[in-house]
Amino acid sequence: MGISEAGAGRLWAAVRRQGVLLSEALAVPETGEVPLARSSRAWVRLLPHVLGFAAAAALLPTGVVVLLNDYGLPGGLAGPLGAASAAPLLLAAARPLAAWYIVFCANVLTALALLVWADSLGDQAWPWPPPAIIGYLLLCLPLALRRPRRTTIAVWLVTVVAAVLLGLLSPGRSPGSNVLFVVLSGVVLLLGGAVRERSEAQHTTEVERARRTLLEERARIARELHDVVAHHMSVITVQADSAPYRIEGVPEAARAEFSAIAGTARQSLAEMRRLLGVLRSESSGGDPQLAPQPGLGELDALVESAVRAGVAARLTVSGVGGEHGELPQAVTLSAYRIVQEALANVVRHAPGAEAAVTVAVDADRGALRVEIVNGPASAPAGPLEAHGTGHGLIGMRERTRLVGGTLDTGRTADGGFRVAAVLPLDGTTPGETA
């Protein structure tokens, strides 16, 4: 007996807890965006509001007329109750839960008013007139699309309870209306909730994919940066080791200092190699890439490969070398990768388009300017890839950020695309955007 009482107590506590959670779900303030609010087209953003207005405009006069003519409800009640059941559909897109409160209360009051003041219900549906059922179902759809599962469950349970209680008031009157109301509202809430959860899962997947792409690109940049820094550290090591033999009359203290510098450089190289072992992908097998990292000297071959792929590309390089000397390898590598990604995007998304690649040293700002501008595709045929991997723009931003530069991307007036980057030569961020 004691165990049974304890089990009943736990069951009652669980029921109470779920009841509290469901009641709280109906009291949570509405947040979030209106469906289609992020669309770039104005008419698409307005579409949910237009549909809500159309539904309210169609159901409001219909509901009033049905209550007056078919149910014989006095005009002083038919007008306000019909309006309260349909007008809140105007709020369905922005505030579906608030609209549900009004519509639900109006429908219950309508059922009670029909039971008390209607001349003769006859074979008419009760407690839910047909316009009320249609309006309620139209409201359930945006409610399920905007609110979490717990709220939709609470809404449906409240609907069931109201239907059962009203049915008990007059058991002999049109039970089919009650069953239809409960079943259809549950189906609409279930379908809307399924669509919402699928959309949320898809959004989460896209966010995770973008995050994974960003991490992969950063790992790739780190591997390439290792090769750049390792070269300079190796030069420091060689210079420090050979300085006592290349320079005559070096004091013993200076020899010790050169030896310490060489030892520190070798230690730094060892640490970098260990870090690189973590960043190497399984596909590379952890083997180092022995080929030198590309720079501005390889841009000609890169543009030629784009031409062979069908892009009418041309390259202009100015101000490189001469009085500016050798440019930092991290900057030239970033410039090469930006051009590479931009031309690859042209090949993928605008086959046959013309592209102009400009690389120039801006002496006034102490930066390397890189600009790739392409026109629209030469033919109306679709792009070679409908859905890219997302590495292009992410990689450009990361490489620009690596050297403290700025990046500007966007559509051009003729339907093409422009990528412009400013890469400072001294590692400081320029004062203005690209």
C-alpha cells in the first residue's frame, strides 16, 4: 500500500510539473522574426501579412452573416463575435499566440451565445460554426511555425478540454463538429511543428557547416603560414650559427649570444613542427609539403588556367619590386590565394564571363591592393555549381584578417561581382576600407 501511494504521489507530481510547464508555455512572450522576414524581396517579406489580411477580410463578413442568417443570433452579438473570431488573423504573422488567445475566447463565447440566444440550432454545426473552424485552422498554422513544440501541445490540449466541456453542456448537438475541430486542429499543429523543426534543423546544419568550413580554412592558413615562418626562422638559425665565422674578431660574449639566438630559433622550429603535426589532415598523412608556397610570381599561370577554363581573364601587376623591395611572403601568399579563390568562383558561378585582376602596391598607404572584377556570365546557362562549399569568401576574409587587411565584396551594377582587398605591408590595418 505504501509503494502504491508513493507511486501515485510521483505520478501526480509529474503531472503537476508538466501542467506547470504547459501553462508557462502559453505565457511566454512572443519573440523571433516574422516568417520570410529576411528575404531580399519586399513583396516576399510582406506576403505573410497580406495572407493574414486576406483571411481576415474573407472570414469576417462570412462569419457575421452565418451567425445572423443560419444560426439566428441577434445582430448585437453576431457582429462583435464574428469580428473577434476573424480580425485577429491580422496578427497571425507577427503575434500568433496573442491572436490565438482572442480567437479561442471568441469561439468559446460564440458557442455559449448560440446555446443561449440562438432561435433554433436545428442541424447547424455546434459548438463551432464552419467559419470559426476555418479561421482557427488558419491561425494554428502560423502558431505552429513560430512557437515551440510545448506551446503547440498546450494549445491543442486547451482546445480538446474546451471541446469536451462544451460537448458535455449539450451532448445531443452535432458531435461531429467537435470531433472535426479537435482532429483538424491537431493535424495542422502537427504539420506546422514538423515544418518548423525541420527548418530549425536545417539552419543548425548550415551553421555547423559554416563553422567547420571556417575551422578548416584556418587550419589550412596555419599550415601555409608555418612554411612561411619556418623559412625565415631557418635563415635566422643559419645566420646566427655562421656569424662568428663570417665576422672576424667577434668577442666571446657575442659568440655566446649568437649561439643562444640559434638555439632559440631551432627550438621555435621544433615547436612549430609539433603544432603542424596536429594541424595536418589525415589525407596528407602528416607529411610536410616540400613545394614552396606560391606568390605573385605564379599569378600569370593562375590567370592562364582560368582562361583555359573559359574565363576571359587579364592580369595587371604594377608597383611590385623596385623601390619597395621584396614584399612580405605572408602578404604575397594571401594575395595569391585571394586571386585563386576569386577566379575559381568566376569559373563556378559565371562561366564565360570577363574578369580583370589588378595587383598593385599602394605606396601612400604602404599596402598591396588586390582587385578582381568579373562581369555577368556570357550565356544564360546556369552556373557550373548550384551550391558551393562556402570556402571562397570565408577563405578570403581569413587571409585578409591574417595580415591585418580589409576586404570588400559585392555585386556590381552590371550583374557581375567584385572582390577588393587591401593588405598592409607592415602588418598594420589600413585606416580605410578596400
